[in-house]
Amino acid sequence: MAVSAMLGRTTATLSCVKVVQQCTARSLVTSAAALSKYDIQTVGVVGLGSMGHGVAQLCAQSGYNVIACETSEEALSKGLSAIEKSVKFLTGKEVAKGKITEAEGSQEIEAVLSRLNGQIGVDAATESADLIVEAIVEDLAIKLPLFETLGKHSRDCCILATNTSSFSVTDIAEASTVPQRVVGIHYFNPVQVMRLVEVVKTDCVDAAAIEAVTAFVEKTGKTAVSCGDTPGFIVNRLLVPSLIQGIAMYARGDATMQNIDTAMQLGAGQPMGPLTLSDYIGNDVILAVIQGWVKEYPENPAFQEPEAIRVLEDLCAKGLFGRKSGQGFYKWEGNKVVG
């Protein structure tokens, strides 16, 4: 790790220790009392992109009131429309399977959509949300000022959560100035389908906040796994380096991308090979993750695959992000590879 990164992380840790010391007396309460301190009834979701609209939908379908926040009317309308379309699609499947009647399906759609309150900006969320989930673009230059605002204006009983897939939750928590209330809550795409949620704890977070978030995740029907603030947490720390290795093999000409993907599907039992999965997640997302790790951990050999990074840089420079752009390593139509 670079000296500057080490000094930054040390400063953050020391700051966390101070917060923990200041809050020790306040934190020594029973579990039941601690959970009542963070009574999650209303959830704010900041950002309604591919991840955020899924989080907002999940919360609304699970009975929570949701304040859905975006930066513009256009983005808000797009996000809410995506939620409505998804809710109608999933409810329609339940009706088609005979699990509910058409009338019950209509009532469910109306109930879910009625729990959504679209807002421009975050003021409504900071005023009344018990949990605010950040799901904006994976860019620290945007995330850190947002968390500074959330920390300054949110209520003392409000938990602040980041859905970052690669950045240090500790660094984000420090920006908020209320690190005892900041957790990582990492969903997987598509949120409505994927069952896992990683709950990430820093050295300075209030244990009661972790308890409350874990209970919230389980109430939404997901499985929560807890981990420390390590790069990529559990899944991406293991997954992204393996994707990079597959892309590096392709870059060196060791095998074609089709053969690499087929080998991992049939030989390792994976539903998608590494290049297909990079396309599915977004080549820009994988590039941002690995570049961030290379910068912060330059001596970790698991992140050092310059040939793979050059391939991803070239694809992204051409706008070939994968599934979401219709072309990446493969050609896509919706969620299916067609060439």
C-alpha cells in the first residue's frame, strides 16, 4: 500500500477510535433497546439507476415507505417508470402461475406504488428516513460530498448506508462525520432477484446499527452476510480478480473468449463465463473497480493485470460497456447474448 494511503487509513482509524470512545456509554444498552434506537420504517434511496430502482422496489414490496431521490425530473421519472414496469411484470408472473388472482395482483401493484414518494434532492430523506441507502454512480468524488450532506442533515436515529461495490466504507463513513451510523449494504444486480446482501461493518460503526440493518435485510427476504471493510468485501474480492484473469487470458491469446467462457461454465459449474459476466455487470464497472484497487493497493499481485485493464479501457473508450449498451465482448439484446 502506498504511504499516503497508509497514512489516510491510519487517520481514519484513529478518528473512528475517538468516535467509539465518545459513544461507548451510549452503546452499552440491551439489544432490544438498541434496535428500537434504529427503528426502520421509512427508507430513503438516493439514486434510481440499475441498482437504486431495484432497492427502492424491494423496500416498497416489503412494506416500507420509500423516499426515492434523484437529481432531476428526467432521472426520477425514468427510475419510477422502471419500478412500475418491474412490479407489474413480477406481479403478472404470480397471477399467471395462479398464486394470486388478477384482482389481488392489481391491489398489490397499487399498494407497492403507493409506498413510493419520488423527490428531487435528498431533503425529504434526511428529514424523515430511518435508513438512507446511497446507490449513485461509483465515483468517490460524488459519493463523499453526498455523505457529508447526509451526515450533516440526517437525524441521529437515521442509519446511512452505501451500496458501493469497491470503495472503502471507512473512507465514506469518515466523510459523513457520523461514522458510527454508516454501514455498507451491498446488493447484487438484479436486486429483485439476487438473494444475497453483504452488510459491511467498519471499526467505528455502532453495533446496534449493524443489528438493525441485518434485521431489515432479512425482513425484505434477502440473506445477509456480514464482513469487515476489506476491498471488494466477500463476493467481489473473489470474483473481480477471477474475471480479470479471464480477460487477461483472452488479451494474451491463450484462448478465445467463447472457449474461456465455455470452459468455466462446463468445467467449474459457473452460470456465466468471466467475459460474459463482465459484459453483464458492465465493463465500465469492472474497470472502475480494478483501477481503484490498483491505485490503492499497488503491491497486491491479484490486481496487477495490465493486459486485461487495457482491453477494458479500449472497450469503454468505444462505449462498449456490455449488456447495458448492447455490445461489449459480445452483442446483447436485453439480457441475452446474441452474437
